[in-house]
Amino acid sequence: MEGLTLSDAEQKYYSDLFSYCDIESTKKVAANGRVLELFRAAQLPNDVVLQIMELCGATRLGYFGRSQFYIALKLVAVAQSGFPLRVESINTVKDLPLPRFVASKNEQESRHAASYSSDSENQGSYSGVIPPPPGRGQVKKGSVSHDTVQPRTSADQQEPASPVVSPQQSPPTSPHTWRKHSRHPSGGNSERPLAGPGPFWSPFGEAQSGSSAGDAVWSGHSPPPPQETWDQTTVRTVASATTANEIRRQSSSYDDPWKITDEQRQYYVNQFKTIQPDLNGFIPGSAAKEFFTKSKLPILELSHIWELSDFDKDGALTLDEFCAAFHLVVARKNGYDLPEKLPESLMPKLIDLEDSADVGDQPGEVGYSGSPAEAPPSKSPSMPSLNQTWPELNQSSEQWETFSERSSSSQTLTQFDSNIAPADPDTAIVHPVPIRMTPSKIHMQEMELKRTGSDHTNPTSPLLVKPSDLSEESKINSSVKFASGNTVADGYSSSDSFTSDPEQIGNNVTHQRSHSGTSPDNTAPPPPPPRPQPSHSRSSSLDMNRTFAVTTGQQQAGVVAHPPAVPPRPQPSQAPGPVVHRPVDADGLITHTSTSPQQIPEQPNFADFSQFEVFAASNVNEEQDDEAEKHPDILPVEKASDSASSLRVAKTDSKIEEKTAASVPANVSKGTTPLAPPPKPVRRRLKSEDELRPEVDEHTQKTGVLAAVLASQPSIPRSVGKDKKAIQASIRRNKETNTVLARLNSELQQQLKDVLEERISLEVQLEQLRPFSHL
Amino acid sequence: MAVCVAVIAKENYPLYIRSIPTENELKFHYMVHTSLDVVDEKISAMGKALVDQRELYLGLLYPTEDYKLCSYGYVTNSKVKFVMVVDSSNTALRDNEIRSMFRKLHNSYTDVMCNPFYNPGDRIQSRAFDSMVTSMMVQVC
């Protein structure tokens, strides 16, 4: 080998290319695909390339050492510059431009004229390192590649290994590799079985040349005119870590490998049809899993391939997704490393908003139902477009339209949603609802829906539809996001959801509060606490205690002594004794209480208690029956007025003694009269008694009134045994008082229960509100 | 700044646990393990009647210990639990931030589950999931 002097730029360039070709880092590049590709990309005639190889000594060595590689590159530059290839020329030719290498998409372009632009586009897709020479490629290819194309195609067909540099090679071979599952396709770059690859390789000598140059070719892409600048650029880019450059080149060249050729695509489509006859349908995850498992790739890699290819994360593959996945599998089989992100060329590109919206339904359905065949036509291809138009708001609007369709069409989804949305409209909002994360517009719409739904309080259509829409929407989206119903993706929506929930809850609470508000109002005003209040209207002007004391004192003397004493109306507990004595009076009192206010002005008409006493004593015996009769009368009457008078029972207790005495004679008097009249006289007597009560002290007046009252009464039988009758009367009165008190107690208990229930309901509401309190 | 993120399966074995590589990763594992008891307690405390309304986000599981670490819990409807140990010394993370982190976790977990090649119950080895967790663990640190 002649000494090779390289300029700095050349040195860097060549070293970079060498490292690019030196896949195995063995410092010697076998004539693998990369080198060959590089040389092909040099767009030199085959004989020239052969000559170069011979000159650099690779043919002798059988591989490209670094020096041979450099020499080869130099010779390529020489040849490209038009100088004759001489060994001496590598050093003699000064200012030799760097060898130029063009992406050798020869076979593809020759096969598909239309792909020229695509190639240039692909070249353009290179990561800026290699500016694509759109027109140049065609020109060059025309000259060089014709003779190489045909053998190349055949070679491609037979070429199992896919050199990284020429991705177009590998994809066409993929079908064959795929079919030959038993024969493991030579993955990995190591296999470059260029030995006997085909007639095309023969020009390159014995399969050892080319590759390194091919690799160098990639980085050398540049239009001829700005060669220098291009070289500068490449040098600069190359100047960075060689590995980085290599990676960049590889990544840039990966864009090419990821492009699916038509032949490949046709093959993929055919494979898709074997699984899913409808090209617009979906392949469910399980079927796809089985299919791709046949490729014998590790599950981990298959999982990663799925993650990359299932763009909308619906668990099913559309045609585009399937092709992308297939392509990735093929690439992986051929040694390509799986990218972290889906290459652009593999991304589903069909953009059809309307279809995408519909397609969104499909994957959702498919994902859940697992049946791919129901996809309506023209839906699957647009599914990926959803992803493309992800950031577009139009998509959201489309999705909204389709949501309504979907919710009606997809039974499984509505069923799923029905689980989420219970009958209660308020809680429906609280339920977990799949929500789309990204588009804020959708969030706003969701929030609006939620709010409107809460406002409507309609459990059926709006809320059920909306959760289903939201779920479908999420399915459509590339990421199915299930968020708790009250949590939405971003803070905005979360706050909205929270506000919406408290709104509903507030509605609930307010609603309940309204109920509860009314109930306390209902309970509070109607029945004043049955606590004896000295400020009661009836006794406001009366010192009940004093009267009670008087009554008590009188009571001690005897039952007869009760009437004159004003019954201590305060608590029944306070005056159980005296009160007991007037059970009858209590009954009568209750009925009388309703009319009590009317009796106040009649106070002057007090009866004479002394006369009452006489009556009570004399009529004890007869009272029993009368009281028995009177009780049922009074009780119904009492019950009728219970609701109103329950609270006043205590108040009326003080009057019980009076009433008892008064009612005793009344009962006695009614003994002979039918039951209907008795209440009247009782009331009259009670009236008189009420009037009597405030002025117990005024015995004279009472006496007069009593006399008048008594005079109006029918004949009153008189008992003989005062004591016995008095005792019996007192017993009866006690019993009546007992019943009255028991009734009062029950009423109080009921009120207590009501209050407790209200309290419990309020506590429940508080608990419901508590989870949202700290948001 | 999540210091440790763990995904616990329904049967309380870890599907995914990853923490910032520090000197004492076992400490984080221990915290996650003890947090599971608190999680179970919160789940059972909800009651059967409130299953539908039960919130997925469980909140702070127990107050910070001496190392200023808090653990937050989140349980999905399939009883898969996410436990996140957060270092609260740097910034006081608001509740909403924790919620958003759990939401992302849940979404990524859903994506993993949608992968037909993933068998439920296997360890999560998805690269996308890993990258998401990495972003969460690094974002505030």
C-alpha cells in the first residue's frame, strides 16, 4: 500500500466513514453491505469500483482494513473527480474533493419512478446532516444504476441481509425472509454474506469491497456544487463523536429503512388480509400477537414493536398500524434496532378527519369487543389520521360528532358507560370517566357537558351520552386515559371537574338542605318545645308556681282541694302529683286549650272552686262511668288537637287540677247525656276553668262563676263515700295524667327522632362533601 | 419529584418498582411495603356501598417521617395500586401535582395493559412506561 496522506478533513471524513462501515468495530471492514452500499452510492461505474477495490488492496486481503478503506475512499474521490484511477493518484491528486456518495436508492427508483421524489424526500428527512440532492440522485442513478438495478433486484431478492445503508434492499427481501421462517434471516449486520450474493456482487469482487465505501457514501451525500461547503458541513458534523455521527447517519439512514416500499406494503396488505379480510377493519390484539409471535422475536421486542405501532393505543391494529408493525418486525429481524419512537415514515399518514372520528369508534369497539370485523368501511385507514390530527382542534370537533354516533352504535361502550353513569345524575359526574387528555378544547367541552349534565339533573341521555363520549374519545385518542370521574387530565379540567362536582353536591346539599330546611322549619314552629314556659300566653300573667303551690297544699288536704289551686303548668315532672290528680282535667284541658285564648277575656267568669270541690266529692262515684265515657270522647278530641296542643299539654297541665274538678262534675253530668254533648259541657267547663285559673285567688268570683256553671249543669249525682270516691277519682285522674304524660313523652320522642334524623342527614352530606373539601 | 414509583398488583406483589438510585434503595422499598397496609386500610374503610364513588386517589398515606419522605397512594378499579414516594424537602408538592402524576401513571399503565404481548401479572418492562416514569422522577429533582 502506498502511503496515504490525507488532509484533516479527509482524515476525519474517512475515519467517520470507516467507523460507519465498521459495524463490528473490528477495525477492519469486511466487504459487507455498508461498504458495498457506499461504493454504490459513489455512483461510479462498476468497473471503476472494481478497480478501486483492486487498487486499495481489498481484494487481496479479502477485507477492508482501515488503510484499504481510506485508499478506496480516496480512489473514489479520484474517480469521481474524473481522474484516472491510479495507485499514484491517491497522493498525487491534490485538492481532491471528498468522495461523494449518494444514497443508492437505485433499485427503488428504477423500479418506481414515482419514488424519486419520495427518495429525495427521504433524503430530505435525513437529520440535516445530508442535504438531499433531489435532482442529482436521478441523474446519477440513471447513469450508474441501470446495469446495477436489475442484478440488484435479483440480488435483493436473494439478499437476506439488509445492509443498513440501503434500506431499500432489506424491505424487498423481507417477504422472502418472512416466508423463510425456518431459515432464520440473517439478522444483524454481521452477516453480510456477500459471498455469492448474486451477479451484482460479482462486479465488486469477492464480496469484500464496497461496504465500507458504501457507508462512507452515506455521509458524503451532497450536491456537487457545494461540495466544499458540504464537506465542511459533513466534516463538522462528523467531527463530533464518531459514534454520534455514526448514530446520526444511522438514524438518518433509518428514515429510509423505515420507509415501506410498495412491494413490501403489498405484502403486508396481503398478510393483513389473511387475518382480516376487510382492509378497513382491525386486527385485534390477540390475533396480532399470534401472528407476530411467529416471527420468533422475543416477546419483549414484540411488546415494544406493538407499543410503537399501535398508535392510538386501542389494542387493535389498523392496516397502517399493521404495516408499521410488520415493517418493524422485519427490520428487527434484519438487524435493525428498534427505535424508541415510531419513525415518521411508519406513522399512519392517512388523514381523514371524518373517517378518523368514525375510526375512533371502531378501535374502541374492537378493543372492547375484540371483534375486528365490524369496522365499517373507510374507517381503519383514517384511524391513524386521528393521531396525525391529534393536536388539531378539528379533530376534537369531529370526535364530538362521532361520539354521538358511537355512543348510539357501540353497544359495548354504552354498557360500559352505563356502569359508570348510574341513575343518579349527580353521582354520574363523580364517576370515573375516560377522558381525553390533551386537547384542551375537548376538556372544555367535557366540562361544559358535565356542568350542563349536572344542571339538567337528567340521569338518562345527557349524562349517559357524555360519559360514553368521553370514554370513546379516550379510546380514539392515542392514549386511553381513564381518569376518575372527578379528575381530568390537566389542572384546568380537574378544577372544573371538582367545581362541577361540588356544584352537584352543592345542588344536592342545597336541595337536601332545602328539604331539611323546611323540615326544621316545619318542626320548629309548629310544635313549640313542650317545655313549660312561664311566659306562656295563658299563664303569662299568672304566677303558676304560686298557684301550684296553693294547689299542692290544697291537694295535700284532699283531692277536693285541687280545684281551687291553679295547676302548676310548668313541667309535668314538677307537678306530677297534683297533675296526676287531674287526669280527666288534662283530657278536658287539651281539648280546651284550643279555646283557651278565648277564655282569657272571660276571666271574670270564674267559677267557685269551692263548689267544684263539693261537686267533685259528691260525684266521685258517678264519675267513674262518666269519666270512662268521657275518656274516649276526650281522647279522640284530644288526639285531634294533639298536634297543636302537644306542646301545650304541659302548659295545660297546670290547669289539669282545675279541669279535673270541673270535668268531674261535667262527666258526672254527662253520665246521663249522650256522648256527643259531653264535650261541649266539658269545654264550657274548661272554659270556665281557664277563666278561673288565672285568678284562683279570687274565690269570690270563682264562686260566682262556679255557681253559674253548676247551675247550668244537669243534675249531678252525689256520692256517699267522699273518701272512697275521692280516691277513685284521684286514681282515675292519675291514670289520665299518666296517659297524657305518656302521650306527651311519645310526642317528644318523636320530635327527638326527627331531629336526630336531620342531624344524620346533615352529617352524611358533610361526609360527602369532605372528599372534595381539600381540593 | 418522585423518588420512588411502584406499581403493585392486586395480590400485593410489585409489578414495577423503581426508585432513584441512591444509596439506600431498600428504604424506599420498605416505605412502599408499609404503605400497602395503609392503602388496604383506606380501601376497606371506603365500604362496599361506596365502591362506585370511591376515589382512586388516596392521598397522603402517612405523614413524613424523619427523612422528609411522603408516600402517596392511588388505586385503580382493578385493585392495582400505585405508590409513589416523594421527596418533599425541595418543594412542597401540591396535591394537584401528585394527582396529575398519578394520572399519568394510570394512563401509561393502561397503555401497557393494552399491549397484547403483556400478560397481566408480568413485570412491566415497557420502554414507554419506563420513559414516563423517568420523566416523572427527574422532572423536579
